[in-house]
Amino acid sequence: MGCYPRRLNLDLSYACNIHCTTCLCPQIDADTGAPVLALETAKRAIDEFVAMGGKSVGLIGGEPLLIPYVYDLVKHAADAGLQVRLTTNGMAATPHNSRRLLRCGLSGVTVSVDGDEPGHEMIRGKGTFAKTVRGASHLMAAARALGRKDFKLDLHVTVSRANVRSFAGLILQAAHIDPRVSVSVQYVSRLQPNVNHAMEQLLHQSADHRRNHWSLPQNLLLTEDDIPVLRASIATMKKLAVEQKVALQIDPALDGAVDVRRLLDGTFALGKRCQVFETALLIGPDGNVGSCPMLTHFSFGSIHQQSLPAIWASELFERLRPLLRDGYLPVCQSCCRHADLM
């Protein structure tokens, strides 16, 4: 069965302008020597990806707006015919650089925001909420000024104990910024030690724990006492979304008939078969290449040593694809819901 990558995520740097309690990027940056994916390396990867039939590229981090060459990279990818999205905390999105990004061809932005001001600032620090909302507003204002009706902006909230009572009002923030702004809601993902060990055996390599994003603080995981609050917050959010006509996407792990035990244990059943190894590539700041966002601490190859087509056709990818077609891999029980959300 032939397949080709349709999505390429470029993790430009682990550097960030804030230190969130749910994110290990600053620590990863310190542990790995603060690597930054070089512009020419990123451009070459994009060119190879386009030649393979790729369709879209995501610029992630860390905080990609801290990387001076991000505008050149957006333009290079857009000129090559790719849809270009960027994930940011929004704090560095000024009116000037927002217009510059859109003129370079940026297709859309995901702004990471953790609900209402109290919940957001418990995770991201005092004073961050207003800066994030202001940055999102600057991006949408630039889209209106440039007549970019195709531009998409999504406010993305990750639910934890810190904000389970205070994320529903994000709908009102989205409606205030612009009627076209959407909202997505996801639960925190994490890997259990036994899952890491199982993946090490399956991949025939040791995990590089310096690059593991998923060792999240236990005190931020929901407890049984939080479930009624969660259900109330979700119900309020849905009601506000209808009233405000805001597009809303909720993680299946949080919505509907919530399997409380699986939610609390951090194990999930995907709603459909995941095709991550058949559709996606991810390149880290150090040039290591992967695919599944839950496996960033494993290497499927290096862009410094091989071409993307060679890595895509490697023995490791060829071995994993049929395994995932036939059922879950160990990592899938802790999944970021790649299949359901992407």
C-alpha cells in the first residue's frame, strides 16, 4: 500500500518566552543545548516534502515567533504551494509582525490559551492572558486589513485541574476577537513509564528522555472530584458556542459519554484508525525526524544525514505502518488523539 506524507511539522526551537507548568520545552531546551533548526535545513526539508506530494506545514516550538527567520520560512513554504499554519502563545504577535506573517502567506494560527484569565495564568503566569488575547486580536485584525477571508485562527485550550472550572468563557473571548475565530478543547496527554518501555522494545532504541514533552505534573491531572465540574464546563461551553455562533471542537476523551476511569488513568480509545505513520512527518530543532507527536523523544532518522524520502521509506516506518493498521501500538493508549483531532 503506497502512502505519502501530507503534513510536515517543523519544531523550530524549544525556546519560549514563558514557562508553563504543563510544558517541558524550556527544560528540554536547557538539557539539549538550545538547538535551533537552521533556515536552510528547514527550507530543504520543505522542498523535499513538496516533491513527495506534501500539502501542509506546521511551524511549532517552543515559541516560533521568537525565531527571526520565521517570516522567510512561511514565505518559502507558501510560495511552494503549501498551507502554512503556526502554533503560538500569541504574546509576540504585534500588529507589525502579524501583517508581515500574513503577507508572507500564513494560512492560519493556533493560539494556545488555557481558558479564562484565572485558569490561564495559573498555568502560564501572571499578566500572560491579556497579552495572548491581544496577540490573537492583532492577527485577526491583520487578516481583516489585508482582506484575507481565508485566514483561520483557533484558540486551543488544554484542560487540566488548573483550569477545569474556568475554560468555558473562552467562547466569549473568541466571539469578541472575531466571528471567524474557532475554539478547540483537548485533555492533557502523558506517557506512563511502561508505555515508554514498550515503545523502546518495539522501536529497538532507547528513548532520549531529554526530548520527552510528556512528563506532566501529576497534580494537574483530573481527579474523580473534577468530573462533575468538567461536565458542567463542557455543557456551558457548548451552550455559549451555539449562542455566539463560534465553531467548537471538543476532544472525544472529554465529551459525550465520558469513560471516567480511562480519563483519570490517561488511557483512551481512538474513534478511528490513526494514520500518523502514513501521513505525517515531524522534524525537531536538532534535525531528528519523527512522525507521531507522542514519540518526539525517539528518532526515526536525521535530516542532517538523510533525505526526507529516504527516512520516509526507511525500515522503521515500513515496519510501523502495518502494525498501526492492524491495531493500537503501546503509545496509543496515552494518545494525543492525533487521529480524532487532526
